[in-house]
Amino acid sequence: MKQRKEGSCTTILVGKKASIDGSTMIARNEDSGSASSNPQRFIVMNPQDQPRHYKSVQSTFEIDLPENPMRYTSTPDAAEGFGIWGESGINSANVAMTATETITTNTRVLGADPFVDNGIGEEDMLTLVLPYVHSAKEGVQRLGSILEQYGTYESNGIAFSDADDVWYMETIGGHHWAAVRIPDDAYVVAPNRFNIDHFDFDSADTLCSEGLREFIEVHHLNPDFEGYNLRHIFGSASIKDTRYNNPRAWYVQQFFNPEIEQQPMEQNLPFICHANRKISVEDVKWALSSHFQNTEFDPYGEGSEDTKFMFRTIGINRNQECHILQIRPDVSPEIAGVHWLAFGPNTFNAIVPFYANVLDTPACYRDTKSTFDITKIHWLSHTIALLGDTNFDLYSDLHRAYEQKTVASCRNMQLLADREATKQTDIQAYLGQVNEEMATLCFNNTNQLLGNMMATGTKHMSLNFSLND
């Protein structure tokens, strides 16, 4: 069996009034248990390829699926035999889903509602839900009904979005779950802990499993005198959280709200936040690439050896892919969904705005194999990161120039394509060609970056000798 991605990933969510252009964004780093154990690829799942009977690999779960799936993008594992692990995508109704953020729980919850060994997990969720839902709320409801009926063997956080709404959902024990509609003017950063805090069971902006409030009362799960703080009830608040999870939320919240004084190990950092400015795609990508810059906790910084590695960073060697799923409001529906994607450790890569309304994806993103192949962007990006990590100060300026050049060029191509797309007789073929051009540009720029790093680094090799003659 495949090693599950336990204790991995970081999620960022942005409501439409919190973003710079009115779009909704759900984003996540997909991290693995080790640096190169889960190579990724980028595909389109067309309706004829969607299974009608689904069987899990990680458990014995199986189910018949509806006969009317929609097309959707996906970032599954390249290795075969361990399940699909679809992870992220946008369907043809412009509904986005990211699944999953591994989260924490506690013994009180699991004693009352144990995990289900033959239930569903991260491996299954995107395939079971995304092809069949026409809104973010409907995504929560479909996944919730499956969880209640079949159960799950792990704790996860899942996000859905459409042009208007962003919903965040967390599983609770084996069968229960809760979800919150993120306010339009808010953002969320969710590391690997139970994240939802204050929960109003009577609000139109919350959903949960049947009988969840009674479940809390019957099993005496609420430690608070008033209200329902789901993180207090269902979460962990462990020492590991203070080192592994809370600092990531703290750092992103400091980035968007530097005026608020908080500490990195705080257990009660807020779930719903409001930035002091409007948030761009570049802001989200920077946050998901960050490593506590300008603090004593930066592994590449000037802190002591104790402080530099005190906390788990967001950008890390175990980043496999980063996606920002954007649904735009000011363009036609045919071009509204953008699946921004980057492979490899985010501190050293560049993200590309792929149109989701296509029938196929570029080969250098699609055809990743489980074995090393530098002609595929996943492996090329990992190579860049490995070399960049050997001397961050030496290579960081080269990377910054590469990332700006690549993203700016892709944005320009996207702007031009937005103007031309609806004039095309075959819009999907046109968008597919634009995606191909952006992929080629990114691959060529990345390859050029590797060459520049090699030329720069060679001059600093220890294997040298100066002969004056």
C-alpha cells in the first residue's frame, strides 16, 4: 500500500470580496511523506474515462457512480497501483475542489465514533464528488452524505468553490463532518490540524452531519462553558501542533495582517481572517512557498541552529504540487476556471495559469512517470530545488528573476487568450493550445534556470585548484 500523506499540506482559501479581482480561490500545497515519494501529473478526466463502478485501493470500499459525470481537471499520482489520489480540480460547471488537508482529532471523538477501516479517504474523494456537483455547497452535501453512509478511515479537510462561494469542510471521527461557508470578505489558512473554530448550528452558512450537536452533548465532548468551538471539541491542541501546525497559520496571518500581534505557537489562532488588503494569486503562491522569511525561524536565515529548524515551514522539500483553483467573475463561463499549477518544492518553482475548459493537458505536465525523467516538469522542478537548496543565497536571485519572468509571461498570454477565446469556433481546442504554449514557456524557462544555476554554481565548487603560471 501507498504511504498516506499524513501530516502534510497547507490550505489557503479566499472569498470573492477578499480577492483583488473578485474571483474565489481555493489553494493547497500537496505534500508527501518524503521528498520524492509521490510524483504528480496533471490530466483532464473526460466523462468517458470516469469509472462507473469505483473501488478503492487503500480500503475495501466500492460504490456504483452516477451515469452522468462531468469533465474535470485532476492532479493524480504518477505511480500506478496505489489508487487515484485526484487531489485537485475544476469541473465543467466551474466548481473547484481540493482534497485533502490532513487534520487532527482526539481520543474522545474516536472513542465515540471510531474510524472505519473500509471507508473512504483522501485517495477517493475527488473522484467520488467533483464530476457530479454543480455548486460548492452541493459538493459539501454530496461528500457529507457519502461520509455518513460509508465512513472514513482518516481525518481530512476539504474545500469547494464556485464563482460565488467558498466552503471548507472537515471530517469528524468515522462518520461525522462539519462545513463553513467562508465569508466573501475573508481568507483562511488551514494547516494540518482541526481548523474550524466557532460554529453556529443554526446559521445558513454552516452545514454538518445529522445529529452532530446531539453527538457532542451525549458524549460530553465540549470543554467550553458557552458556544461550540469545533477545534476545541474535535481537535488536538498538542505539543506537535505548536511546532508543526500553528506556526504556519501564524506566518500567513502575519503576512496578510502584520498589524495583529500573535505568537507562532498559539493554539487559538483564528480560523476566519480579514486581510488588510485585497489578495492576489501571487500573494497566495508566495504564502504557499514561504519558509518564515525575515524571522529567526527561516532555515535559510541567520537565526541559530536551534531556532532555524524549530518550526515546520510551508515551502518544504516534500511539496509535490501546488494548485490555486480560481473561478473568475468578469469573463465568460468558458474561460472562468483557471487551474494554476506548479510542481516540486514551491520555494523554487513557478505557477502556471492553465485553463480548465480543455480536453487534454500538455505532455510535460501530463506524462510524469514514477521514475526520474528530467524532460517532465515535475522532475525538472525537483532538480532545481535540490540544487537551489545547496546554496540558497547564491541561487535565490536567479530563481526570483525566473519566477517573475515566467508568471508575467503566462499572465500576458492569458490576457491575450481571454480576448480571443470566445471568438473561436472550437474554444476548447484553442484553450488547449494556449495551455500548451504556457507549459512550453515554463519548461523552457525552468530548463534555462537550471543552466544558469549550473554556470553560477560551477565557479563555487570545492573541486578546484588555482594555478598561477
